[in-house]
Amino acid sequence: MSDNDVAPLETAFGVDHHVSRAEAPDRPAQDGGPEMVQLLNPEGERVSHPEHDAAVEALTDEELRGFYRDLVLIRRFDAEATALQRQGELGLWASLLGQEAAQVGSGRALRPQDYAFPTYREHGVAWCRGVDPVNLLGMFRGVNHGGWDPNEKNFHLYTIIIGAQTLHATGYAMGVQRDGNVGTGDDDRDTAVIAYFGDGATSQGDVSEALVFAGVNNSPVVFFCQNNQWAISEPNEKQTRAPLWHRARGFGFPGIRVDGNDVLAVYAVTKAALDAARTGQGPTFIEAYTYRMGAHTTSDDPTKYRVSAEVEVWKHRDPIERFKRWLTTTGRADADFVEAVEAEAEELGTSVRRRCLEMPDPPGTDMFDHVYAERHPLIERERAEFEAYQASFEEAQR
């Protein structure tokens, strides 16, 4: 195939395979590209967007201050969880550092009846759904399998298998359709589903299958991809030639890229996508262009595969500092408010640490309780063997 043969395809998708990211560091891979929706620039200045201004203008100052509180508190929680892991109190932790705006903005766009399917990093979305942050630690501490009732919060348990939750979300959305809870015009009934995943997950077959089923069924699901630039140690250019949001075209529904470090833009774009899903307009693929400031998990060392200069660039795009600058310069928040939130964050950190350390260890037999819905002879035999094994230690101590 000649260059002339591939040129039209590249033009359509905005991709130039002749130029690598290393050769052209200022291309869209670095800044998100001109197509990226942004309402606050990195300097904290308001940027107008005709399609999404109205959603932000409808927010009250109290709601906007609430966004800031969410951002600060969830970052403080995340820092405490990381410290707990480093001190041996958690087996593992997946930090959201740098991705707070993507999670808070999208989480606050959800209605109570909507259902969210997370990965293992959506601590900010969990916060927005009312999940006690300490419950997020149970699985990583090894004392439970999740710690909250998914149907109480409409927030599914964390999914460790990469991409599997997109199939769960699509199936749930197809069920919502069949229950008649889409396009009724009742704001308290019409339901949308949102599936969270990272850029690396888009390479998984499960995600493609979910996109197929969502597209052909016109299901009320939003696919929310947090593109944090790194699938563990693999950069974007090792995963895809085209921008991730273009994936939606091949499955027959809209895709959009939003500045994932801009909480206002994320809120507005996600709200529009969820509204479309609830009214029967089908799925949307959102690519939240952000950056993972820390390690993939606490078992990872990012200095092995990325340069510190890249991290420094993204520090200047910090989602919390950007939003704080806009709130304070526009008079929507003052120094007293900022200080009060910081104090609340420290109280949260102290409380999380104390309550984490107070978590009781479950009895060993708990591992047999929820393997099957009903009692199973094999499991009961294994339970009896385990109980006899434990009893042998008690006898030895007598």
C-alpha cells in the first residue's frame, strides 16, 4: 500500500503516522488538541463554549464550592490511603492523584437513579455517590470483598479485571431499556448508566464487545475513559494510532474529548451525555484527557518508564489549583472558605486512618459464605476441613 492509499484514512482520523510523539511533542498527544472541550484553562480563566456554557451557568455558587470541597477532600483521602499502604496497613492502593476533576465532575453529573460501574481507581466517583471512603479500603486491607451495598448507592463494587465492568454496565443499561426506564420524560425515572475505564482498557476485547452491544441496542450508557496517558508503563502511542474518542465512530455513536483536569468541562460534557442516554438517544464515549501524577498502583515505579519533565508539565495543569484560582478570583470563594476546607480535609485524613486501623479481621470461614447463592456440598466440605484445621491450633495450645 502506498502513502497515497493511506493518506485519506489518516486525514479522516487526524493521525499522521509519519510523525511520532517524540518528533512532534506539541501535537494533540501533548495538549489534547483543538477538538478538546475546555471551560477553564490551566491558568484558571473561563473559556466559553457554546454547547456547554449553559450547564455551568446553571450551577449555584454553593454547588461550585461543593465541587472544590469534593476535589480537596478526595485528594486528602487518597494521600492517606497511599500512606497507609506504605506503612503496611493496606496490601495495595491505586491512587487517583491528578484525576480528581475527571471523577468529581462526572460523578456530580449523575442523578440518584443512575448507576455507575467503576474500575478500582474511582474513589472520587464513590465519594460523589455517598460511599463511605473507609469502605473503599476494606478490599485493599483484605477484610472484605468491597464493603458497600452496590444497590444502595447505585455504585458497583470495584472491578479488578481490566475492562470487564464495561460489559456489566452495558448489560445493566440494556436491562434499564427493557424495564421501560428510558425516554419516559420522568426525571425521577429515566435512568442512565456510566462505565469508567482507563486508556489501557480500550485495548481489551471486553471493551470492544461492550461498545458493540451498546451501539446496536442504542443502550443508555456513557463510556467514560480517563485517558491518563499511561496504561501502567505503556504510553498512548503504543496503544492506538487514533485519538481514543474516535473509537465511538466505528460503533455508531458519538464520541467527545474533554479536558479531564477541568471539573466544569467534565461536569458539562458528562451531564449532556447522561441526558442523551436517559432520553433514548443512546450511548456516548467520553475521553477525559488527564494525567496520572503518581504510580499506576503502589507496586509500580513510574520513574522506570517516564521522565520527570513530563510530570512537571502536568503539575502546572493541576485540577484543584486551577479551579481554586477561578473560584477566588471571581469572588465565588474566599480565603476563609479555602482554609475551612483544608481543615476539614485534615480531619478526614485523621478519621480515615483511625477507622482503617480499627477494621476487624473477619473470621476465616467468611471465604466460604458467598461462593454460591445456595449451600453447595463441595464448599461445605471445604468449610469443615478449614474449621478442623483451625481447631487443631487451639488444641495444640492447650
